[in-house]
Amino acid sequence: MDRQLLEPSRMDGELTHRYDSAGRPVALLPARCKLGRHTLGHSRFRAVVRDGEVHISCLACATDNASWRLAVTTPAPDSAELSDERYFELRAQRALTAVGGDGA
Ligand SMILES: [Zn+2]
């Protein structure tokens, strides 16, 4: 097992997807950059799939710390859309980790 790859402090979560009306998977990407400063619209971010992860970088922040890292557990869908819900879910998980992570 490659446990290092699953460090919660480095990985933000898993890439999720929904199915469109034609039954095709559509990847859901966070609609805001990781620092929460910018809304990620068309050509405002770069998504790169590499080694089983997708890295979503905010072009406005332009730092590695501002990149979402999401594990890709299924073949990457051909299309993607931005999801506010997905963003809030990830932010909530990060908050929970911070609260429950003492002494871990
Ligand atoms: Zn940003």
C-alpha cells in the first residue's frame, strides 16, 4: 500500500462526477480556487491529470499552495463542470479535519 499517497494533509479529496441526461459522466470541479479568493470560470484555471490525481490551479493565484489536489479513482470523464456544492463540501471537510486533527 502506498500510504504516503493518501496523506489527508496533501490531498483535498476525490474527484467526483455526476451523470448528464445522456448518461455520460461529467467531472465536478470546485468552483472557487483553494484559497477562496477567486471564482474559477473559463480560462481562469488549469486542470492537469497526472499520476492518478487532478491538479486544479488558479491562474490568478499562481502558486502551488492554491492548487486543489483531487484523487482520480475512475477514468477521467471527457467533460467537466464547476460545482459550488463540491467546493463547499471540500471546505467543510477541511474544517472538520482541522477541528478533529489534534494529536494525530
Ligand atoms: Zn485564486
